[in-house]
Amino acid sequence: MTRHLTWLIIGLTLRLVLIPIIIYSDLHAIAYALHLFPFEGVTDIYGRLREIDLETSPVPFLQYDFYTYPPLSYFFFGGVMWLLKPLYTDSFSAAISSPHEVLMTYQPQIFLWLTLYKLPFLPFDIGIAFLLRRFFSDQASKVKVFALWMLNPIPVIAGYMFGQFDVVPAFFVVLALLEFRRDHPWRSVIIMGIGACFKSYPLILIPAVAIVATPQWWKRGLMVLIGIIPFILSLQLVRGSPVALDVIFNSGPAQRIFQSTITLGDALDITAHIYVFLLLYCLILFYAWYKTKRDFDALFGYLTAILLLAYAFSFSHLQWLTWSIPLIVLDWTRRPRNQLVHLVLISTAIMASLTWQFGVPEEFVATLGFGCETAEECLSFSELIEPYIYPLHFANIMRTIFAGAAVYWTYTTIFRGEPDASAISRSQT
């Protein structure tokens, strides 16, 4: 445990340094939305944001529907904020409702507010690290997978820089995988359904779990139904909202997986398309349906491929890669020869994101008073590379390399089916 403690201290130190000082526009927007529950008693966050006056909005550039997540996430994190309300104090409401530059003037309260906002992510974040250890029996693998998670830049950037809570559904997906490996597939799909109540992506994983779990078609269908029940029940929290379902299912982020298409042609003013991710998703599910191998290794390959391909063939935000990272570090540990592929996946995702999700570095540490007197003093990554290559062209090159690595991993792991002596399913907890 000494080596685990070392990596735990290093990982925690990194997170605790970033927690009170780093701020980002996504964080401002989500915190503003969440504060409406404990400070103003708003229960229909989707309807309330539709009514917002953009002239007084703290994040007008995000327009109206900037809280697109399932309702349980709002009530869960809003409930945590309610519990911590005495520490936030009443001044937080006025501050978080102000423009970004005004929010920065609330010193030193902003350091406490950032800490209170991000701390609820830590139990899920650290919990993933400890859950990953359970997939291995030998101490070396336990330490390696633990360290790979604690030092991975993606969950750190997503949670403690961007202020996104993707580690929460990722925690439930890892827990669901562990339950499947323990021969509890029904429990596994229910846990995935709970994860979907925070961000809905686990819903696309449930059919794969059901297909691998049993060869009987009616049990597969029942298992999918059982898995989505928690998500359906969570929607009852906003059953009176006229716009909630529209925001959750039809907002820009929810539709990203349908943006990558193959155009078939035009007729009668109708353009026919094939959705690339949906095509690959169906290919994986059909392959799984007829495949005789039904064990953890097979499921692990299907789920990892689905998440990587979803990221590769949509206009993805970097925080969405958090969904894949626990599976990536598992594969990195069990199959070291794939480490180059995983390094390419992580690095190209970050490089593409640098061109549009990251502004000038000073904006992240604006809480410390850093600023630029002129635009020439503070250059974003895009501005730095623009004299040499068009930033959008650079980002698209990175996305293409990522897609190539994701397709390669899918082919070699699922369709070529290389045997692996260190497969997780042969490890013992």
C-alpha cells in the first residue's frame, strides 16, 4: 500500500492545487445553473434558463440551453450546494449571477467557492482509482492502473479545470463493469442506468451488456428495459416541464453523434444521410449478437470501442474522453503493447481541444489577478500556431489521427481478436 499511497498523495496534491484557483466558462455556467436550486428554489432548471435575459446572463455567449444534463445531476449537485449553503454565504448568488470579470473581483471568497464546487467530484474520482485496482490480482498491476488514473490529465482537466462532473457517470460505469465481472449482469445494467442519470452516455452501453450477458433474446430485451428504468424514473423529476425533454435529447451536445454523416444523395429537396457513429455502433452490436464468446473480455472490448468511436466521430468536448479513460488505463495495464495507441488517443484529443476549448492561459488563473494589458501579451494556442498552420486544419488533423487510432484499436481488439495471456477476466480480486 505504500506505493499506492505515494501515487494517491501525488494525484491528490495535483488536484488540490487546481481546485481553488482554476476557473473556466463551463464552470461558471454550471455553477450558476446549480445555484438556482438552493438559492432560489428553482426545480425546472430547463424552463428557467429558457426565460433568461441574455443581456443580464452571466454567460450570454452560451445562449439559453446551457444546462443540458439529466435532471438528477441538477438536484444532486444542487442539493450538495444546499448543504454547503452556509459556507457559500448569500453573496455567492450575486457573484455567480454576474459577468465573468465581475465574479473575479470577489476576493478571497472565490477560492472557497471554487473549492466547495469541485470537492464533490473527488470521492467519485478517487473511487474510480480504487475500483480499477479490483480488476487485477497482482500487486504490480494494481499499482500501475492506480497510478495511470491518478496521473491521467483528462479527468484532471475535465473536473478541476473545466468544472465538469464526467467522473461521476464514469464511476458508475466502472462499478457496473466490476459487477458484470462478478457475474451480476442485472445489477450491472441498473448501475449503468444510475450513471445515465448524470450524463446520458451509459444508455448506449446497456445494449452491449445485455447482449453479452445472455444468449436469450427476451432476457436481453428485459435487461435493456431494466437498465433504462433509473433514467426514466429520473425524468419524473421534471415531468411538469414543457421543455425539459427537448433540452435533454435535442440540444447540441445530445445531437453531436449524428453530425458525422455520409451523404447518399438528394431527391425532392431531401438529402439522405448515413450516420457514421450509428453505423459503427450497429456493426459492433450485430457482431456481439452473433459472437459465441460471452465473457468480460468481450464486453470490455465492445464498451471501449463504442466510447472511443463515439468520441472520434462527433464534435467532442475534451471532458467526454473521461468516459473512456478508465477503460483505456485498464487496457494499458493489461496489454502494455497498446500504450502507444493510448498515448496517441490522449495526446491528439488534448491537442485538438487546445485550438478551441482553451483560451489564453491567463484566463484559467484569473482568480489570482493575472491579466494582459494588450492582446499581444496573451496568446492562445491557436494564435501561437496560426503563423505556421491554420488552427482548424491542425485540429482536424488531430481528430483524424484520433479516429485512426480508435478504429485500429477496435479492429485489433474486437474483430481480429488477438489472444492476451493477461486478460482481466483471468485475474482474481
